[in-house]
Amino acid sequence: MGNEKSVIIIAEAGVNHNGSLHLAKEMVEKAKAAGADYIKFQTFIPEELVTCRAEKAQYQKVQTGDTSQLEMLRSLALSNEEFATLKNYCDQFGIGFLSTPFDFKSIEFLCSFNMDYWKVPSGEITNLPYLEKIGKTQKKVILSTGMSEIDEIRAAVDILEENGSSDITILHCNTEYPTPFTDVNLLAMKQIESIFHKAVGYSDHTQGIEIPIAAVALGAKVIEKHFTLDRTMEGPDHRASLEPDELSSMVKAIRNVAAALGDGKKKRTASEENNINIVRKSIVAAKSIKAGEIFTEDNITVKRPGTGISPMEWHQILGNAATKNYDPDEPIEKECSDV
């Protein structure tokens, strides 16, 4: 889908559907209702993604127990047929469909969906053959950079560009779930922008909505945020996700901040025009003044409204002679003669 909004908001469903197509479809509806531009899932073949010995992250162990990472992923995977159903469901509801591939077969499968962007997750930023395969599609890429050093980002960008994908948006990210606020380092997004001269964004794993909003104020063009239907559900990512009403609040706040950023050029806006004369001041008589009397700092002053001579002309008025009588508070007129 085309998108003309200044900030693209991706509702990251991830695996928060818990392997249920029914829940995934409900998440599509909620993401659309919240105002997100895209909903993003994760496409993987568990056996192609991890070995049978792969351990889970500590936060995953806390949320899902002692099963292996492979067993956990098997319980969360959707079939190709279910993803096709989800893609059609997104089209029906008018929200963009995205899914992150985590293995080569999933890349090949998702190619048929003609997604607007490839979303490269943080964990694949050092996966050279993966990046080559994505780059050769010559599609737009959104690249997450959690756990990365600048040199690793540079290497990934180079691989993508050398293989045909030059339209890359780079997302600052921290992969801890949830991310401590002290580890967000949001200003690093500006460093990425200055080094790579590409659009930047932010993939958020903090609790709450403040940090994505702040990222937009700093120039993020893409925001990705995990959401869930219910934070108390079992599963690895629910605790660090927004519920639908929170997602809606975040989207509204981001739209407001994006609109408020403007073009960066200081000028009077149309909405201010009616206020100028009300809040600015004019030069007026401080007391009764007779014709021929000299204007001094004792007999003139400045008061609202700003419909008369601007106080910026104060020194041009001082020392001149009044050409008429003035009552107190009467605006001074320019028809005055030099003494």
C-alpha cells in the first residue's frame, strides 16, 4: 500500500497471536482500529531457524518456562496458508501487511506477497547470506539494529546496497524485553542518521508509549512497537507489548507530534493572524497631550491593542510634536512634525 504519512507506524504483532490464526486476525482488526499503517508478523520454519540445542533468552524463559527455543517456536509458528489468509485479511481491512522472514525459505515464500518493505530483524544484521538474498530482491528495506555497533550496521547496509536494495530505513533498537529506559540511548538514532544519511526510525521495546513519541520528535520516520490483545496472555513478548487502547493512544500522539514538527522554518502561521493585534501593543498617550506638545517618555507609553504605531518606532516618535490633541490611551498618529 502507498503511504504519504510523515511517520510510518508498524504495529508489531510478532508472535503475540500465540500460533492462533483467529487471534492473528483479531490483531489485524485492532491494529487497523488503532490507526497503525502496517501490522507485522514473523514468518519462520522453526527447524530452519534454530538448532535443537538453542536456548531461549532469559526473558523468554521467564515467560514460557523451561522448554527449548525450538519447542517454543513450534508452538508459535503459522503455516504458509495461514499467512496467505492474513495477507488477504489485511487487504480487506485496509492495513498494510508485513512479516519478517527468519530463514531463506520464508524469504522465498514472502516474495509472492509483494510487501512494501522487507523488515530485517536485529538478529539477522550479521547474517551475510540472508542480507544478500534480501538485497537481490531490490525491494525497500527497514533494518533494525539492536545489539549492533556502527561497523556492523555499515557492513549490513553495504551488503544490501551491493546486492540491489538501496532504499533502506535504519531503525535504532534495543533488544532487551522490556528495555530499561536508561538503555534506550535514543540520541544514537541521530548518530545513525548523520553517519549513513538515510531515513531513520525506532523499534521500541520499552514499556509505555513515551519513547516512540520522543523518537518522532527527534526525526524518526518509522516507529515499530509490539502490541498484544492482552498483556497477561502466555507467550514470550506479551509483557513488553501495548494493548489495543494503548496502541491507539500512541498512534494519536505520534500523529500529533508529527504534525507539530512542521517544515522547520520559523514564520507566522495562519492561525496566529487573528492574535497579532490583540496581544501586541501600540504607542498611545499616557496622559492628555495638547497639539504642539513634544512627545516624551512621560506622556506616551505602549499598550494593547497593536492596531497603531508599533513600539519598534518608539525612538522615531520621541521628540516629535503632536499635531492634535490626544486623550489618555488614544493611539498616537504618524501625522506629527519635527520640532
